[in-house]
Amino acid sequence: MSQSSPPPSGPPVDNPYADQNPYADQPGRPPAPPQETAQAGFPQQGAPQGAPQPGFPMAPVAPAAPVRDKLGLGLAAAVGAALVAAGVYGVVIGLTKHEIGWAAVGVGFLIGLAAGRVGGRNPILPIASVILSAASVYLGQLVGEAMLGAKEVGVGFNEIFFHHFGVVQEAWKAQADPLTFLFFAIAAYAAFSGAKKAGQ
């Protein structure tokens, strides 16, 4: 004959496993707060989405970097870089008596870099960099022509470049070939990509 188990003491419970739970309400002990009754590592029911949950420590999220968009400053930086690059490119041509492809790449990239770093992500800056790089390469080629012409004639650079600028342009037109225009394209591409990368 089997003995029946004595009825559980305390108020009746609907859960048949409540007497096996060591954390169940016990006489003389206040009920546990809601945070303790939730299973560790799992979000509680009704907690707002995105709120930190017990068991899931979250580091604060850093705010996104502000988007730089300074069109005026970017254009000013690009114009300054274009003038400096044109002077350097012209000196290279005047000293070597050749147009050099890597120098044209440097001209374009310097202009694009200056525009993008200072001006940010403004979509006008890469286009302006293309135009300024072509103008800078052209001006640099004119400076190189003036240096070569000044050496040939035996007069100063300023005399040739500033007082006989039309002659310098005619000399440039006479010596221009497809490679000359290729350098415009190289510089324009370098300026566009440089401005895009630097603006990110």
C-alpha cells in the first residue's frame, strides 16, 4: 500500500512545480523584485527595445562624426593649392625641358586633397578640383615655356611671362601635342579621386 504525500503547506499554487523551486515565495520572505525573477541573460518582457538588459553590458555608442561641408573654404584651399602646384610644375618643366606624367598626377592630387580635406563632402568640390587641376597644369606648362624662352633669349623670367604673355601662349600652342592634353586628363582624374577620398 502506497502512502499519499501530505498536501503542501501554504496557499495553493497553480504551478505543480512550485514546491521544487528553491526561489519560490517562502513564508516570512518578501517576494523578489521583478529584476531578480527574470532569468539572467535574457531580456525582460515589456522592456523598451534598445534599452540595456540585465546580463548584457553595453558600452555607450559614440556619436557619428559631423559631416564637414565648407564649400567656400574648400574652394579657397583648392585655388591656393592650384597656384602652388602650377608654380612647382612649371619649374619642373623649365628645369627638365620635359612634361612629366607623375608631376601632373601630383598637381591634380594636391588640389583634390586640399579641397576635400578642408571642404569636406560637398559634391561641388570634386568637380571644381577637376577644373582647377586643368587650369593649374596649363599655367604650369606656360611657366615652363616662359622659363625655357627666358633662357634662350637671355632675359629674365618676369620679362617674358608678364610682358610677353601672348608669345608664351603661342609657343605653348606650337609645341602642344596629344601627350600635352593627356596630362590634363591625368591631373583631372587625380584631382577628382583625391577630392572624393579626402572628403570622406
